[in-house]
Amino acid sequence: MFKNQAAIKRILERQIDQDKVSHAYLFVGKDSDVFAALFARTLLCDTKTMGGCGNCGACLRFDNDTHPDVQKLSGKEASIKKEDVIKLKHNFVQSSVEESNRQVYLLDVVDNSTPGAMNSLLKYLEEPEGQTTAILSTDSENRVLETIKSRCLILQLAPPTRSDRFNELSDLGYDAVDAFYLSYLDESDDFNEVKDMVHEFMSHLRNHRVNDAVLYLQIEGIKNKKLDREKFELLCDILELLLSSQSKKSEELSASLLDFNNRNELLESVLSVHDRVRPGVNIGLIIDQLVYEVMKIDKARKF
């Protein structure tokens, strides 16, 4: 997961190579807890591979939650309490440091801590003992006390791109159309609006109402001004995916509407029109070009 966090990866690798690991880190952003855990595993790994090699004894014990030099607290399900922090410190005192010569404690969602826990943690951060590294994580830096942040190296994670989310979902086995849709969930409401327009447009085609389909695009896109350049490109992206994908979802949404030749011709038309979109282009004219292409296919009686 460090592949999309090149700047952070370089900072951490440099610190490890120079044996200048900080005594406290705060990872901020989406999946910050995952990155925090990966960095903790790195520090304990026999090979010091970024993210951990996953094969050495230290990595295996870390993954199985049996490494004696790791303590974990999480504010995901319930607030971290003062007693939790005191117990964490006590456990470290009782345990022996292994070959890594480092003890690590992970605090996920550290902002969900009681005032007592924060004060206890602050004292621990102010007076680190030996080779002890605190690795904290949060989705919101603003909810972490300034006194805590001032004692940490703050690492702001770059948000995942849409392509990253799509590839990750695809790797998890999601249908291509579902992965595409889900990759936009963190975006604005524009996606849902454009998606609904695509489905309405395709619904008209499915019922052989080509005139209604193109009129719908012209009214919504031009008259009602619901399609600017970015939204029109998104509309083309969705149409291209539905018409080109062989997934079950796309079959339900597009293959049943058209025969094989119609589907390919419509895809070629959408691709052609999409290629004409440039900054400053008159989107009204581009929409009319797509309408012309669709009507041309219909005129050849292929719908």
C-alpha cells in the first residue's frame, strides 16, 4: 500500500537507513491505521523491508498478534481510556525487547480517547523509554490535541485516486461495473446524477424509443445545463464501460438493449465523440454530435 505514498515512503526509508527513527508518528488520512500497522511491522521485520517481508518470524508474530514488543490500542469500537494506556505501559515494562531492539505501540483512531487517556499518553510521549516508538493514526488531524501532535512526526497520507480504488476493488473480485461505480463513492453527488442520466438514456434505447433518448440528452444536457465538460466526460466513461464490458452487470444494462452490431456501433460513436472533448469546447455542440451519431445508427435501422 506504500506504492501510492512515495513521499512518505522515502521519508520513512531514509529514517530507517540512517537509524534515526522518530519516537512518535501520527499517520493522518484514509486507511491511516493500515499504514501505521505496516510501518510498525517494518520496524520489527528482520529485513526492514517497507511494509515488512511477511515471512520472517517477527512479521508472522506481528500478524498473529503474538509479538511481545508490540502493544495495540484502538478507538474504533470504544474510547481509549486512561487505564488502557497505563496497562500498555505496564506490559512494556514486563516484556523483554527482542532482536529488533525496539518496542512499538499502535494507537488507532487516537482522537477517540478520553481526556485522561490523552494526558497519560502525552506524558508517555514526553518521556519515551529506550527504543520505544509510538505510532498513532487518525482520519482527522483536527481532532487530535495540539500537545500530542507537537510531539509526533505528522505524515499526511495522499488520498487514493479513483484509479487506485477501481483497481483495488477489481483485485478483490468486484464486477467491473460495480468497481467503477464504487470507486466514485467518495466523490460529489455529480456521479449519481450522471449515472441516473445514463440509465434513463439507455432505458429509452432498450424500449426502442430512440427519439426520446436523444431528446432526453438534449433537454437535460443543453437546456437544463446538467452536463458541463467534466460531467459529459463522466457520462461517456459510464457508457463506454457499459457497452464494452463483458461483465454480468453490463450485460443486463446494455447487451439486452441492442444486438451485437448495434452495441459496437454505439460504442464506437461514444468513443469518437468523447475524443472531441477539449477544454473550452462547446458541450452543447458535442452533445448534438452524440445525438447525431445515435440518430444515424437508428436511421440505418439497427436498433
